[in-house]
Amino acid sequence: MPVYKFRQKDIFRNVIEAHPVAEFFIYKSKIYFNREGTVPGQFSSNTPVGAQGGLSLYEMNVDRTAAKTGMIYPFLTKDGSLSAFKTVSTSAFNSNFGYGDTVTGSYPLTASISRNYLASTASKKYIKALKNTLEHYAPMSPHYQYSSNLGNKETQELSLISIPSIFYGSSIKKGTINLKYFITGSLVAHLRDENKNGELIQIGPVGSNGSGSVAGVALYNEGFLILTGSWEVERDPTIQRNYIDDPSNLKKSSWIFWGNSANDGYTGSGTNYPNVSASYDLSFKGTTYTPVVTMLAHAPAGELNYSNNPTFLKYGQTGSMYPTTSSAQFQESADLLVKNTISSSYTGYTEGDFEKQVFISKVGIYDDEMNLIGVASLATPAKKKEDQQYTFRLKLDI
């Protein structure tokens, strides 16, 4: 087997920057990710299980149910190594499990966007945790300031939209965030960070109430949207809806209530409930960086023109097809003929002048200790004659 070492100029390293698009549509307590509907499985009515409106992180239990097929799950045994799941606290691990006990987890694990509605009098622990981050962004816009003449986020009524990083990668691309607010299918308000400074500005519909106003801010690197816009977005200001699951405290539609029922525990329905008529759309582009190694594998002229494949030799020869081996020698039969695969262009001749040719179908990659660590397969085997040379470009994402 011929082996060639990559030279310094045969290896290139670079990073690919990509901007994948993500879109979430929310309606009637359901979230639809990238406009994907329900996909029924053989055992489950919806696949992947539990990932409606999001992603199944490990693709475990994609089409399984506890009743029909049983669910696979992670587990470990408590022993002297004291290994435990990160979700199990040290105190719980010490008090709830004895040595030899099996500690189990559960699949599937899924990710999707979620909303936290925080009334003016509610605990703002999530907002307090973001105080330093907001102040860090403050030079971009005064609307990031934790407390200013524009409002105090610790006492304001607001909504916090959380976007897991699996949907955007390193950060959300500036200028790509769009939030749309629909009532009975009609667009009543539209936000965009068109200035690329994190301000979520209402840009439409033209002439709508609050048009041109800042309704919130975006934390691009952390994946949070904070909505504080409290103005009425419906054309009929007399309409009020049960946005906070309290029939005695109806609210007018505003950006504070955008994303109602998006994994926030709200599932109400009825005459005054917004689930019946309101729907919401969020779209953005992420930013991902993928390190790539490009390797150039050369097949020089005059080399790599022999194959160990038995079909490389002429069929029906009397000589041994197998080499003679012992502790002292490795000897191949000297009288074996190579199959002539060169076709003739003349009538009455099936073979042309003999010439070695092989068909390269795979390129193997080995480490310094000659362990095979990768195989590149060609879609169509490359025919190589002795006077030909090839360079195969291999790309590997790492």
C-alpha cells in the first residue's frame, strides 16, 4: 500500500462563516420551527418526540413512546469514582443515592424559544441577572440602560424572549431580527433592528400606532430579546384580551404580550383569550464559524498504477494468485499477467496496446502512527494511467 506524507503546502486551514436562517411561528400554544408541520411516525403521532417547534438535541427517542416501545435513557452507577450527571446536585447525589444505585436521566432533550412575561410587580431575577450585560451594550443605545429616563427594567412590565444558542451559533447577525404581530391573520405591527444597534424599532405597517418607536432591545451574543413596548398595536383601541390568564384583568394588545403561549405555561382559550386570534412570527440569521482543513493528496505520474484487487490480474492463470510467505520471505509469483483493460479502436480487436491503468475510488488519511482516521470516497472512480497525475482536494470540518 503506497503511503505519501502531506507536505507543508498541502494543508490549508481556514474558517467558514455562515448565517443560517431560523424562523419561529407561534399560534394556539404551538410553535412551528422553519415552517415545519407535524411529521407522524410509526409509534408516535409527532416526530421527533417532544421537539415540536424546536430541535431534538441528540436525536434520541425520535419515534418511540414509553407505552409501545419504551424509552432509551442515560444512566450510571454510583461508585467510588463519584461520577454523576451535571443536573444532579452534590447534596442530592449524596443523600438520595447509595453506592451501587443506578442514577438515570431522560431523553429526548429538546430546545426551542421561550417567553417569560414579567409584570411590573413580579420578581425580576432573570432581568437582574442580565444587568451587567445590558450595561455592557449601553454604548450602542440608551435603550439598553438598566435604569434611565426611558424606564427602569427592574420595575417595568416586560417580556423576555429566550433563544437557545443552537439556533444562532456564536451570535445573532445584526440587522436580521424581525418580529411580526398578527391579529386574525392580519399584520398589525412589525419590529426590526434596522439600525443594527440592538434597538427593535416598529417599522410597520405604515401609519400604525407606535411606528418608528423602540419596542425593546436585542442581546445579540446572549440570545435574548427584551420587549418593553406598551402601546396599543390593534387598530380598534377598545378591544381587550386575556393575555395574562386573568379574566378580570384584560389587556390591550402590545409588544409586551408578543409571543403569548410560547413555552410560558399559558394555554388558555376562549372568547377573550388571544390564542384564538393572535399569532406571532420571529425570524433572524445566526452567525456560525466552522474551522475547515483542506488537504491536497497527490497521485504522481508513474506511481499508483498497481492494485491489490484480484480483478487486476488476468483471469484463469495457472500461477498462484497468492504470494508465498514465511518468517523469512514474502515472494509474489513472477509469471502472473496483469489484465489488459485498454480497449482497441480497431475493428476485430478487443484489446489495445497494453498499458497499466487503475481506478482510484478512495483516499485514506492516516495519523503519525499509521492509524486510519478518515476515508474520502470519490463519487465516480478516477481512471489513472501511468502518464497521468491527479491531485485530490479533501476538506474536513473540525
